[in-house]
Amino acid sequence: MIWHIARKEFTEITRDGRFLWTALVIMLLLIVSLGVGAQRYSEDRALREAATSEARQQWLTQGAQGPHTAGHYGVYAFKPATPLALFDPGYNDYTGTIQYLEAHRENQAGYKPASDSTALQRFGDLSGAMVLQMLVPLLIILLCFGMVSGEREDGTWRQLLSIGVKRQTLVAGKATGAVLAVGAVLLPALIAGGIAAAMMAGSGDVHEMIDFPSKVVTLLLLYLVFFAIFVCLALTVSIYAKSSGGALTGLIGFWIVAGLLIPRVATDVGKRVYPTPSAFEVQAAIEAGREKGPHAHEPNHPNYKAFSAEMLEKYNVDKVEDLPYNFLGLALQRDEEVGFAVFDKEYGGVRRLYEQQDKVQQYLSLISPFIAIKNLSAALSGTDVAFSNDFSEAGEGYRRNMIRVLNEDLMKNAKGLSNYSAEWSYKTDKKLWSRVPPFDFDPPGIATILGRNIFSIVVLLAWLAASLALLRRAALRARIDS
């Protein structure tokens, strides 16, 4: 019986001109957004690969110079784009994509595409994720708001119940019909998008294929849960509402509040509860912390003299030129190690504040499923803030190893030279540069991603369970007349 009702609902829905036009617009928007996303991803990947290759060549062909000079010359690391970014760009436009790695400094990833776009361009951004997160729930509302209230107004609801059809069976059939209609609209575009993403992933870096099939399947399942929530909520409201107009008004109101207002409020609340220091304050704290280092370039600084005396005593020699290692290399590495602790403390503190802000958003997903699906979609697409933090941390780890290799070369091969000679007379070449491997970043696997977002998953499933329970309760108590 449920299947017969579902087929009837599906047939009626797909014959409705209003549905056809609305569905056509949404399907076209989805196809266009996926096409634009695929083109952008392809262009970004080509630029990134070219820039990565050029940066590596510049490093290897920089010529003969001192290791410390090479450390200041530095290298660039480029954040990879995952294939699913063509579907959900997430926070990519608002987090840095290029990280400059040099001696003495932990630079944060820079070049945020959003900073180069106008307000109108940012408002007009369209993605497959935005279509699924905002427009498809609206389509479901338009499909379901009158499924029960409309039939009750027309008198057909009483007729169906009078011939012995159970309320729960009617509601289950209508829900199934709505899901089939939505699936008929979305499935072709989603299959095409998935194939395009798989082709791009297969033709790119091997890292892009990490858990790719399981990420796609998980993403589809989570969106199905999200859509099922709205089908259940829309039918519940349709059952309880006194009129179809009232049902539509209530559902549109929920869509506006939960989809547009609460996510914005959640962001603002997070910033107010856990405010972050300004860039100036962070930099001032870093400079203050680094004052504890040996000041390798300042022979008259008390810290320099203290470190020099420490090394002379440790190795039982009278002057720095007699040390078993070059003193400048030792001092530079000590400076770096002092900086490591300072950077970890200050930047780590800022990251923890951002994590707390994100937790506030997650808690508010208890009253808005839009927040939960947005977080999960961006995480699985590799476009969330956590992915950007992973990249920055990998870049900093690479920088520390690079500077250590350079300083150790100076320590071992400039032994016996004065600081001035070690910095300006001692030179090395490609043999040392090639000992610094190319930057390589492994994106997090699906287990890591799901572990980080377990709260959002639980919240989304809780929304589904609650909406199913509400629908079941409403079906059992559905009125016969308006």
C-alpha cells in the first residue's frame, strides 16, 4: 500500500507544472555550479602544480650562498585543493592558500581569494553544496507543505481514511513519494558531478585519491539524512497546520531562521564568547617571547654573551672559534628552538580560540541542522578550517626541518670560522639544497575527519530521529477535518 501511495504522489508531483519549473531551475543551478566548480578546481590545480614546480626549481638553482642566507630566501608551500572542492568550496576563499617558509618566522598561510573579490562577487558565489543545503530544503517545503493540509481542505483525506487506509500508511507513502521526486531531480546531476570529481582525482596527485570513494558515499548519505529531516518536518507541519497557507508560512519561517539567521548568529556568538587577539597583539607577544633567544646576530646582546659563555664552558674552550661546531650555527639553531616554543604557544592559543568558536557553532546546530550539514560537507570536501590548519602545521613542520638542515650544515662545515666569516664567506651549493626534500602534504583520511566531526554527525542523526518521532506522533493524531 505504501508503494502505491508513493507512486501516486510521485506521479502527481511530477505532473505539476510548478514543481517542474522549480525542479528545472534547481537542477540547472546544480549543474552550472558543479561545472563552474570543476573549471575552477582544474585551473587552481594547474596553477598550483606549476607554481610548486617553479618554486622547487628556484630553490635548487639559487646558486652558491651561505646556508643562513638560503634560509632567509625561503620556499613557498601551496595548499592542495581536493576534488570535492568543486562541489563544496567551503572556507577555501577565506583561508590562506600559500605559506612562505623562512628562517626565524612562522608565517601564516596568505593569499585569501575572498580578499580580492568584491562584496557583490562574494554574495553571488554559487556552489553545489549551497544548492543542496539551501535550495533543496526549500523545494522539499514546496512539495510537502500541502500534502496533508491540502487534502484535508479538499476532503480527500477523509475519503482515504473512510476506506480503511491507515494514517501512518498514508503519511509514509507521501514521504516516500516526495523523496522519489527530489531524487529524480538531483540524482542525474550528482552522478555527473561525482564522475567528474573522480576523473579529476584520478588524473591528479595520488594524495587526492585518499579515501575519495568513501568520502563521496559518506557525503551522499549525510545529505540524504538532511533531506529526510526536511521531508519529515514538512509533513509534520502539514499535518498539524489548520491550513496549507499556515503550513507554508511556518515552514518558510523555519527555513529563514534556521538556514539564514542562526548560522550567522552562531558565528557572531562564537566570536563574542571567545574573542581572538589582534594580529598586532599576537606579533607583540611573539617578539617578547623571542627576546629570550641568544640573538645570534647581536654579539653585544646579554643573551648572546650568556649563550657564548655557556658553549665555551660546555666544550671547555677559550674562544668560539675553537668550538667543535660553528658558533653562529649553534646560536641560530638555539634562536629557532626558542622561537618554536613561542610560536607554538601564541599561534596555538589562537587556534584553540578558533576551535572554541567552532564548538559554539556546533552546539547551536542543536537548533539548526543547516549548521551540522555545512560543517560535515566542508570537512569531507577538504575545505574546512581544520584542513587549512593541517596544511599550516605541515608547512611549519617542513620549515623547522629545512632550517635545521641548513643550520647543521653551517655548524659542521664552517667550524673554526668567526661569525662574520661563517655568515658571509662560507658558501654551499645545490648539494645542500637538494638535501631539503620537496614539501609534501598528506590530507587527513576519512577516519580523522569523522572523528573530528562526531558531534555534528550525532546532532544530524538526532535531528532525523526527532523528526521521525514527531512525524509518527503527528500521523497517529492527524485530524480528519480542517
